[in-house]
Amino acid sequence: MAQHTTLSPPAESSLDADAAGLLADAQAEFDRMMAEDSRIEPRDWMPGAYRKTLLRQISQHAHSEIIGMQPEANWISRAPSLKRKAVLMAKVQDEAGHGLYLYSAAETLGQSRDTMMADLIEGKARYSSIFNYPAPTWADMGAIGWMVDGAAICNQVPLCRASYGPYGRAMVRVCKEESFHQRQGFEILLELSNGSPEQKAMAQDAVNRWYAPALMMFGPPDDDSPNSKQSMAWNIKRFSNDELRSRFVGMMVEQVKVIGLTLPDDEIRFDEDTRTWQHGPLDWGEFQEVLAGRGPCNAQRLERRRQAHEDGAWVREAASAYAAKQRTKQMDEMDQVA
Amino acid sequence: MTGPSTSAAHEDVTTGVAGGDGNASATRITPGNALRPEDIALEVRTGAIRPTDDAAEYALRLGDDALILAQRLGHWISRAPELEEDVALGNIALDQLGHARSFLTYAGGAWDKSEDNLAYVRREHEFRSAHLVEQPNGDFAVTIARQFLISFYQYELYRHLMGSTDATVAAIAAKAVKEVDYHRDHSAQWVLRLGQGTDESRRRMIHGLRLMWPYVNELFDEDPLTLRLVASGITVAPAIIREEFDRLTGQVLADADLEVPDVPAAPGGGRRGEHSEHLGYILAEMQVLAREHPGANW
């Protein structure tokens, strides 16, 4: 051992200087990784604002998956064929799985699932507003799959390259499953469109109702989206809201012809100058209303989540208590062996 | 378990609505070539397989148990105590629905009826489900008690049915038994956790077992059909399965420091079309849309 010496504390100013120097090095390393478009992992240093932005985005995404289970779970018991029932069950189950990966990804940023769940139930956290619209008919299962999941795919495929490793990797699996979800929605609409006049009308009605809300899933127009710029600089977001929306419109325009239905927007056109798809005006006032909690199902969705969570409290407590007892038992057994 | 059963459901979509793989065999399953209801339907359509009336009646019982249970379990999806349980109960529901589709498709072969025809157009007294699977979900402990009883029963039954003289019944059972083995594990683990977790969970678990136990006897009832099926080697004597059921459920209960509830058995009657008061509501909900559009394709 080294000879004991009396350490005098370094002067405060030199400590600050060291810390500032370390911080500057870490920031420079982070900036270099952003410039190289490489990945940030949970143990890497990251700016507080980057962590906060990601945590907000990933947890909102997880909440959206969990709340998004409800309008579809609503139809599991009434699915009109056993095959459709099986496919719908598998789909809603996938969404619970997506919620799980995403909460796990968010946990790597230092917040527990319990805290995130509490924020959701208390109305402190947001989820995608699209799930505050009702699913009154079977055709909504088709429209949600084809349009809502379709929009989600446009949004999420670029997120597979998000700069935060756990998020990007979670999105790879999520996207694979989402593309199945979109196909099943497409197939439901196709079958309805080729069915009886009542079935076809049901399908067209659902497409009419979900069209504008699906387009608004990409968020406000670029001029009015203050956070987008920073997210793009951090390689979280790769394309702007309007770019993604345009891409989605282009996809639907072709597919709706195959389905044999129409989109409720006669202003859709391809603009040769900007090489983008243009659409009719969207009611952003309604978007803000639903976002502010005044949508058709906001209260219902949150209440259902709250109730499931509270009804399950005794089960979670029992599981923890049992696990603790098992650990004690194992330790006692090990003591006896020793 | 999540992998195989969900991916099987996913594959259905890619093969289209008509489905059915000419190279698959309803009576021969190989690794990576899981038996699907579409394959059974194809063999029924082409006349390659056709159940005897007795085998069809029997498949109807097994299919109805699985279908009604799937319908009950499906309600938990988006309402479970933990996300992991949304996935687990959804998975079990999906497995049961898969078994139901296979058994109903096979049963329908005797009467030229499809699985959907049997599920959506039959009336209440034409269903053959046991009262146990019709019981309401209750709280999580009630659902676990029901799962505990049905999964241990189904496991023993399917294990024996793998040796059935009816090759299709044997093939469906061979696929189902692997999945039900997981259902058994899931329910037994929860009986242990709830039985030994907290005072409240123990009280609820005991209550759940008391609510469900009256419907155990019906599962093992012998009637003229089962006697004929035993004689022809299509199924096994219920008393044989009962013995194993009692032994294995007894072990789990002992480990959980719980007892077999001392409650009178209910008479049952589901196999004769005499159902609990609950079934009417289950069918009303399940059939409403299909009945609104008779003959429609979905």
C-alpha cells in the first residue's frame, strides 16, 4: 500500500474546470457519433435533452400500443368468422408485445415501467390521438389495419434507423409485425368490398371516417411542428411530418383502387414540381381538440386502462410477495447446506 | 409458445382465405408442418377424410369446449393484470381457438358444415360445451381456477387421444397437447403464486377454486357416446383420465398449501345441450354480426 499522505481538497475552481472538460469531451464524442450517424447505447453519455426527448417519444409510443389494443379488442368477441377471430386476437396480442418491447427500451433510459404506466393513467402522458376515435363496425377492423397501421408503418420504418440503439432494434420487430397487421386490414376491406352491398357500404363508411384522422397521425404540418427539427438533428426522426404524410397518401391512392373503394378527398393529386402527393385540407382544430382530451373516446380509453391496472394490483402484489418468499426459502436452504 | 401459435396464425393470412395445402395431411404432422384447420377442411372437401357420426359428435364436444373457452379468455386481452398476462392469456385463447377450428372443421365433415357454420349458426341447445368453460371470468383468480381445471383435464385427454384409432382426432390431439402443456404450466404457476402470495390472493384463489370445482365431474361423465367411443378405441375411458387429473392437480394444490374444495358437484348436462345460464349471452355476442349477414363471406 502506498504511503499514507494527507490529501488536501483541490481548489474548487479546478474541480469545476475538470468537470467542464469531461462534459465537453462527452458532448464532442456524442456530436461525433451523430455526425457519423452511429448508434447511442444505454451506457453512453447523452445530453439530458436527448434523453428526455427519447423517453417521451418511446413511452408515448408504448402507451399508444397499449391504448390501441382497446378499439380492436372490442371486436374479438364478435369477429364474424373463426379465422378472423384468430387473426384479430393474434394482432391485438402483438400490440401488447410491442408495448412490452417499447417500455423495455424506455426503461434503458432510466424510468421504470410502473412510473410510465402511472403517468398514463393519471393523464400526464400522451398516446396517439387516433385511438380516441371509436370502432363501431367490423369494417373498422379493416380500416384501422389498413390505414392506421399503414400510417404507423410509414412513421416507423425510418425509426428502425433511430440513433438510439434499443429503440431502433425494437422497431425492427415492431415493423415486421405491423406489416402483417396492415395486410390483414387490407384483406378485411377487400373481402367486404367484394361482398354484399351492405358489406361494401360498411367498408366505405369506415374508410371515410378513418381517412382524415389517419393523415393527422403524422402530426402538424412542418411549419407548425417545433420539435421536429431537433429530433431530425439527433437522427431520431429521418423525414418530416409532411414528407411522411405525402408518402402515405401515395401508398393509399394505389391500394384503394385494388380494394375497390374510394378515398373521401377529391383534392388528392401528385405535384410534379415538388414530387409529393397533395391532399385536401385537414381539420387541425379537431386534432387539437382530441389532443386536449376532448375526443369521442378519451375518457373511456383511459378509464379502461385505469380499471385493468387497479383490478390487477392484488395480482401483481401477490406475484412479488411470492417471489420474495421463494428467494428467502432458497437462501435458507443454501444456509443449511453451508 | 408465443412464437409458434402466433406465427401459425400469421401464416394463415398469407395463404389466403380459401387456404388448404394439398401437400399437408390432416393425419400426418411433421416438424415445421403444423396441422391447420384449412388442411383438414381440404381433406374433408376432397373426401380424403370423413368422420363417423360418433367421431363427429365427439369432435363437436371437444371443439365446443375449446371455442367457448377461447371466447371467455379473449375478453382478458387489454384487461389483464400485467402486459405479460395480456400476452399469455391471449396466447392461450388463440391456442384454444385453433383447436376449436380443427375439431369443428372435422366434425362438420359428417354433416357438410364448415367450422363457421357450426360456430355461428347453431342454436344454444345444439352446442355441446361443458358448463366449466361457460363460467364467467370473474376476477383473475377465478379465471386461473378455471384454467387450472380445464388445462389439466385437456392435457390428460389429448395425451391419450394421440393414440386414438381415429387418425384425425389423434393428429389434432398431437398438436394440441404441446400447447395445452404450456397452459397447464401457466395455470399451475399462478395457483402457486396466488395461493402463497398475499392473504388477499390466497383468499381469492380459494374462492375461485370453490366456484369452479362443482363443474369438474361433468368433464369425466360417461354416457352412451363415450362408451361406444371407448369400445372403438377412439377415446379413453374417462375414469383413467380422472385418476391422473386428481393426482396431478392434487400435487399442485398441496404445493400451494391449498385443498380440494369440499363443494357439491353440479349435474352438468352440456353434452346433451342443457347449458348453464351463461351460454346464451356468450352466443348472442359471438354470433351477432354473422347472423346479421346470413351467408356473407368475411
